[in-house]
Amino acid sequence: MSKLQLRLSITGLILLQVFFPLNIWAQGNLLITPRRVVFEGNKRSTDLNLANIGDDTATYAISLVEIRMTENGGFESITEPDEGQKFASPYLRYFPRTVTLGPNEAQTVKIQLIRSGNLDPGEYRSHIYFRAVPREKPLGEEEEVVSDPSSIAVKLTPIFGITIPAIIRVGEPSARVTITDPQLRFENDTIPRLGIVFNRTGDYSVFGDIAVDHISPQGTVTRVGIANGVAVYTPNTRRRFEFSLINTSGLDLGSGRLLITFSAPSDVKPEKYAEAVLPLVR
């Protein structure tokens, strides 16, 4: 029996749903602004600005996808809405569907709201997905030669993707959030990490920034934690969140208290959503 040379090409899909400070979403060489799309009131269209900040030409395919948020803040792709969840994709139109950007080149993608006249009150959410299209091998470029004909060659081609939320809100705003169960633990006995639980009620998602201040027994205030762009999407009523504290060198985290504040992001009107206090004891 002759030996068979088997060559496999595996494409890895890396789907990213992360929110950055400022009103900018950047991953790899693609920069997107704004970082989310919200239609409410009389708003019927908006523009997304894409920019290639890399040294090579890149192509991105654009589509709408549906995502579920887990209680721990993870994301899962779905095709049917969960109970209490409504998709925005049937009411959105976007163009172009594909963009190719040279180095330091920018382009606008227009998002429009359609067929929305009879929507029931509430929030509708989908996500705009920007998928990097792998570059094709130029004609004439030779394939890698496998010297052992019985071997298996595996070629990994990662495909990066970015998603940003696209939300339609109908009716009067209805959302409230509280922070409970604050806990401080030390990773590897050295890295302080703060865990909290968000509790959301109402018909709308909440999206904001977290600030944590250490207040010493003498009243000295030190900013020790920042986490921007934290969301709790409908229909979730709870989200667990944990992150590392900063600027803690020289501080006594066994005394005083931590003040945890969840506020509207910097690109909207100032508003404090929720606050919690964690007393620190030895």
C-alpha cells in the first residue's frame, strides 16, 4: 500500500468582544469608532469609522451576528433569542459589506435603521462583526514541501474578528443596576483582585465604567481600580465581574475601605449607576 501524504489547513476563528477606554475599539491593526451603535429617539442612521493602523493592506467582511452574554461575562454565538431577548438584525441595514484598507487608510461604514415603525417597547440587540479575510497566496508562490510523504502537515491560519453591539431602544428608558457581593482576594498571594456582582433590572442593558478608590482610616483617597466599558446585556439579570487592582504598592489593604462606583461612560452624560463599599479588615 502506498503511503499517503496528508496536508491539513486549519483556520482558527478568534472572536473578540472587548470594550476599550475612550470611544474607540482597536484590535490588531483595525481601529473602530464609536465602540457601540445605539438607535433611540429619532435617530435613523449612524456612521462607523474604520482605520487600518498597520503596515499591510487588510480586508474585512462585515456581517450581523447574534450573541448571548453568560453570567461570568463570556459570549456565546446563538441563532435563536433567549427568553426576553430581541434581535436587532431584522431592522438594520449596513453598507458596504466588505472593506479593504491600505496602510493608514480609513473608510466609513453606514448603519441604518429600517422597518422599525411598529416595534414593541424594549431593547433589541445584535452585534456587528468585522471578520479579517486571510490574504490569498500570490500566484507563483511555491507551497512548502514536506520531505516525509507519510507525515501530516498542519497549517494554522488564525482569523481575527471584532464585534461591537448594535442596539435599538424603543420607549422610555427602563434599567436599574446594583452592585453586591464585593470580595477582595489575592492571586498568588500578591496580586489583589476585586470581584463584584452586577444585578440588573428593567428592559434595557447597562453599559459603563468602574472606578475603585481605597479610603484609608485617615481619609486618604487613592484610585486603585479602573475598568472601562463594562456591560450587562438583556436579558441577563446578573453578571459576575473580577479584575486586578492597581497602584496598591504601599497601601494597607487590610484597613480602611474600598469605594466601588459604576458610572455612565465618558462619552455620554455623567450619571452614577451604582455604588458599593467593601470594608477592609485583617
